[in-house]
Amino acid sequence: MLIKKAADILASEITPKSLYMNRRAFLAGTAIAGAVAVAGVGVQEMASPSEVVQANAKIDGIRKSSFSTTEKITPYKDVTNYNNYYEFSTDKEGPAELAKNFKTRPWTVTIDGLVKKKQVLDVDTILKMAAPEERIYRHRCVEGWSIVVPWVGFSLSELIKRAEPLPKARYVEFTTLNDPQQMPGLRVPVLDWPYVEGLRMDEAMHPLALLCFGMYGEVLPNQDGAPLRIVVPWKYGFKSAKAIVRIRFTEEQPINTWNKAAPSEYGFYSNVNPNVDHPRWSQAKERRLGEFFKRPTLMFNGYDQVASLYSGMDLKKYF
Ligand SMILES: Nc1nc2c(c(=O)[nH]1)N[C@H]1C(S)=C(S)[C@@H](COP(=O)(O)O)O[C@H]1N2
Ligand SMILES: [Mo]
């Protein structure tokens, strides 16, 4: 997306000193955030020392889902070697290699904000909340490519309802891990880290919104967002945050990272919409990874069942 900007910053602005200072500020910040989280939140299920997860480990007991498309599945090697994951690299071929040794255990997710049950949950506790389903979804990147992926997970609503949001909670915010030791892209100020995304509560509660921890029958590869990510198939790919560590319930609309970076190009809603061009390119067509000819992009990426969430909204204004 902002690759040119990243290259410019890289060439001109980063000095070893500024990197060093950023890193110190980061370390101080996490120490404080950690203390606040433990003091202010009922730690119900703190990380039990979970075992290391093997890459490509099979997930047992996966059910099929009626939400799956019957379209041709994109080859695994394409989906796992062409990734947007700026915490590792702005180069799409980069994350596969750079995320190889990323540690996904122990891993906790902080649930906070406007909920009855503020808590810090071990990721393995979350994975046991509901039976895993295979959801074969179309996935459309704002940049014009798309993939069809057999994700594994369950509806995000399963987690949300257990957290018991307060009536005031109107939005859900997702935050990605911010660990520059492990994620080299975080040392480049191409985005305002950490990566933050959000959904309106009714979007997050829609059964299609997936809390995802696997693909192709196996645990998520690191470059695709292990150990836990969101997949919102009717929205452009950047709404689907990877490696999430915090789920916060808010009254105000969250400020999502890409909207902050380029508000005229990336909105909060970002529903797939062939009729609303990106300021720098058309969104009318897309290219499936591994295919040559482009195909038309469908409204809501073909997920018409979400249309009622937006009835009465001007989707050109709320892009
Ligand atoms: N934390 C984080 N999540 C992210 C991104 C990112 O850079 N960082 N990129 C987004 C974009 S632009 C896309 S298209 C999808 C890509 O997911 P995939 O690599 O599994 O295909 O992840 C999204 N989630
Ligand atoms: Mo994307």
C-alpha cells in the first residue's frame, strides 16, 4: 500500500539513534501497559504454560460450514507466500521467511473496555470456546488481488457473547502484537503501530465474521496471522487484523490504522464495493492469485447476506 512512503522514510529519515529511542520508548510503554492490565483486569485464566505449537499441526474435529463458497480454492503455496503483514515486511514475499520463528505460545488476549467480563485469556482457552469450522471464504485485498481460503475458526460472536458487552458498547477494536524484537517491520514507522482495526458491534456479531486460528485443516501459518486473527470476508483484507492480543469494546468508533495513515484512501467500513474506486485505482475487478484473467469484483465480495447491516447508509460516504 504505502510502499513508496516506506521506501522514502527508509532512505532519508531513519537514523540508528531514532531507532534506538523508539525501541526504548516501546519497552517502557509495554512495561506500563502490562502492569495496568494485570492491576485493572480480573485475570481469570492467565497463561498456563502451553506447549509450543508445531508448524502445520493438524486441527482435529473440524466441521464443514454452510457459509463456504464452492469456488476453486487458491493453492496453499500462493496464500502462504504472498502476504500483507507490515509488522514483518512491506514486501509481500517477505513475511513467509521473516515470520518463520515467530513465537505464538504462550499467548494471551486481553478482553477489556465496555464489557462485564474484562479478562486476560490464554489463546488455548479461546480455541476451546466452540467447535472449529472450515469456512471457505473469498478474501479480497484492497490492492486488487483475491484468494479463496479454507479458513478454520468459529464465529467471533462466540467470544463476544461470553465477554458480555455492556449496552453502551457499540464497536469492537482489535489490536495486533507490537513486538519489534520479533517483528522487524515494526522498526520502520510506515504505519502508526500497533496495528488496530475495528468493527461495529452488529458487524462483529454477524455469523460470517470469523475468529480464525487455522487454514487448510492446519494451524495458521505465522505469515497468515497465527495464533489468532479476524477474517471479515465482505470487507477489504486490511480489516482482518492478524496476531491479535487485545479485543476492546468501545462506545466511540475505533481509529483504524489504515484510516489514520491515509483517510482519503481507507475508511472505517471498507466494505468490498466495485462501485467505489480507490482514489488511485478502480475497484471494479480483481485477480485471483494463480490466475491470469481478472474477474469482476462483487458487491460485499458476494456476501449479500450482510447488505441489511448497511441499509440506509451511503456507502460512498462511508467507504
Ligand atoms: N496485523 C496486521 N494484520 C493485517 C495486515 C497487516 O499488515 N498487519 N495486513 C492486512 C491486509 S492488507 C490483508 S490483504 C490481509 C492479508 O491476509 P493474508 O496474508 O492471510 O492473505 O491481512 C490484513 N491483516
Ligand atoms: Mo489488503
